[in-house]
Amino acid sequence: MRSMDLRELDRRTLLVLDKLVAAATPADLGRPTPCAGWTLADLLRHQVSENHAFATAAREGTAPDWDAGDLGDDAYAAYQASVDDFLDAFADDAVLGRQLAVNHFGTFPGTFAAHMHLVDTVAHGWDLARTLGLSYEPDAEAVRVALKLAERIPDEGREVNGSFAPSVEVPAGASELDRFLALLGRDPAWSVS
């Protein structure tokens, strides 16, 4: 898939997430999420952190802190600002040819970093939807592309730095989204009890 397509798939997925984040109220921020030990506030802070860090890496080659996001008094505004920052940084075609240091994962071409962000976006969209009890309908092509990268994540060392939980089993014939989620250690049947 061409790099421009990856950025467009990510943009479309971020639009889906925007509606989910906009639906959250301050009272929702304490809700548990499918990410073990994280509340909705933790999940949103993670997303804000990652979006800004990917943007900084796109501009400077590296980001000093991948966990510096702050929700302030308005979680939705903080989230929107981080998405704008990310999209602005990756709009520059030159970033696709640069080497970007991505958190503790290593240094990758900008095209691959864009792919990594797409995986994060698709996964956390589902996390948000499940946390809030809302439907999740990501772009089918975005899920397909994210699944291809998730299939490449080795089983060994998943727990290092808390990056990924062990993969879970899903029934034969599971949807691409459910297979993707399972590869990232999420139970597709998870719901807020």
C-alpha cells in the first residue's frame, strides 16, 4: 500500500475516533477500559501522548517523551489538538522518507511509523467504543492494513515495556477486526460489566 494511502486510512480512522471521544463526558473518564489497569482518562492521555510524540518524531527524528500527554481541563480539546498536531506533521511528504525513532520500538522509515500509528489508532478506537458502550465501525481497509502489521508482531517479548499483551484465541472465521484485536491481546468479547 502506498504511504499516502496509509495516511489517508489513519485520517479516516481518526475521524471515527473523534466522534467517540466527543461522546465521552467528564463522568466517563473513570470508566475501566479493555487496556488492563487503565481508565478512560489513562487511555485518552496515552493517545494524546502518542499523537504528539509521533508528530515530534516526524519533525525532529525522535521524541524525548512518549508519555507526556496532558488532558488538562478538557479531554476532548486535548485529544483534538494532538490529532491536529499528528496530521499536520505527517502531511509533509518528506517525513515518509525520514528515519523516525518510535518510542522504545526502534528507528523506522516514516512510512512504517505511519503504519504503526494506524495500528494504534484502530486498536484504541475499539477500546474507546467498548469503554463507552458505543458501536465501532472503522474503515474496513484500515483494519485490513492494521491486521497485516499485527500479524508480524512476534509472540516473544510482547510484555516488554508493557507494549502488547499476549495474543488471545478467537474462533475460526472470526472477522478481520476480531483477529486484529486478538493479536494485540484484546478479547473481542470484552465489555464494561
